[in-house]
Amino acid sequence: MIIRIFGDYETYETKYEDYGIENFGGVVPSVGDIIVSPGVTRGADRNDPDNRTLYVVKERYWLPSTGEKDPVRLGLVVATRTGMMKEVNVLGD
């Protein structure tokens, strides 16, 4: 399964990131879930919420497999935001 995150809920922008279900602990993200992007800008403090990107899942689109070489795909349309100070303990390493 390929889980594809589309990064702009307003425009359904074609910029995306692909993940496997194993990246989410074997659980498929649902509407309302908040996904913390694993990356930060080089040299940035990972524990500063302003440096973290969060994806709030707004919609899910399932694309069934059409054959052996075509995996099931799940498109997640998200709203992107930065972390907030009240989330510092959740976002820290």
C-alpha cells in the first residue's frame, strides 16, 4: 500500500510525499488525525514547534489495485500548519 499525502487542502496541490503503511505503525491515518512530518530544516531545533510541519487529514481517497504490479493507494488530502507551543511535549524527540 502506498499512502500519498497531498499538502494543500485548499488547492489539492500536486506536490506530495509517499509513505508506506509501515511508516504509520501499520495503521491507516483517518480524517482528523494529525501527522507530524519527520523532517525539519537542516540545523533547526527539532524540539521547537515552529520548526515542525503538521498535516491535519481532511479527506481520504482510496484507489484500489488494478493488478499485481499496481498497489492499493490511499490519497490523504491535508491542511498543513506549523506546530504550536502547547504541543511541544508531543512534538519533541
